[in-house]
Amino acid sequence: MSRLKRMASDATDDATVILERIQKASGDLKDIYYILFDNLNALFESYPELYKQINMVVKLPTNEDAISITNFNQELNQILEHFKDEQYLSEYIDQEEM
């Protein structure tokens, strides 16, 4: 394998690892949001006054925040699907090296 091809392959591998980390972090963030909302809902149902007191001091996440996180995760996953094609990914990596 030529040095240039090996460098391109290394860059593609490196980019793939970074993209996989981003995808995992996005999924983790979405999952954590679900857990947070479940717990906030449980707190509100069991101890509404405590929930209200916390809500007065802390800006708790809203349903819109959760929708934004979910949409972000879905949109990110859609674009990352395209980058699983190594040739497609390498086109963008090659542009960076120019």
C-alpha cells in the first residue's frame, strides 16, 4: 500500500472512530434525558411541592428540550449513516487535506 493510500486510510479510520464516539454520545444523551424526565415526572407525581420548589430555583428541562434532543439524535444518525460508506466519507476527508 502506498504511503498516500495508507495516510488516507488512517484518516478515514480516525474519522470513523470519532463519528462513532459522537453517535454513541448522542444516543447516551437521549437516553439520559429519558431517565431524567422519568425521574422528574416521578418527583412531580409523588412530591409536587418539592418539584415546584426545585423548579423555582432551577430551570428544569422542558418537553421542547427533550424533543430537540430526540430530533438531534435522529438527524445525526441519518447523516452518520451516509458516512458509513468509506468512499463517501473519504471524499470529505480528502477535501480537508486540500
